[in-house]
Amino acid sequence: MDDEQLLTVDEAAARLRVSRWTLYCLIRSKELRSVKIRRRRLIPVGAVAECIHNLMEVA
């Protein structure tokens, strides 16, 4: 997996147009998949698309 497939918290929040707080809430509630590498929390690009898809189904 290369760096372009993983987003930082700020990058993922910007793509979803939500705050960092909301992004962490999505991660805690298991609505958004993430990986932790040492102290860094990273979000796979595909996980952002999945999250949007799942949220659209609920709406």
C-alpha cells in the first residue's frame, strides 16, 4: 500500500467536509475504517467512499 492510498485525518475530514471531531466520531462508531501505524491514524481512500455509500443508504 503506498502513501496515496492512505489519507491523514485532516485529508479525510476535508474530503468528507466534516471536522476532525466528527471524523474521529465516525471512526469510533465503526462507520469509517482506519488503520493505526504507531501513533498515526490513517484512513484508506476506499474507506471514505464506503462511508459515503453507507451514509447515503441510511439517508
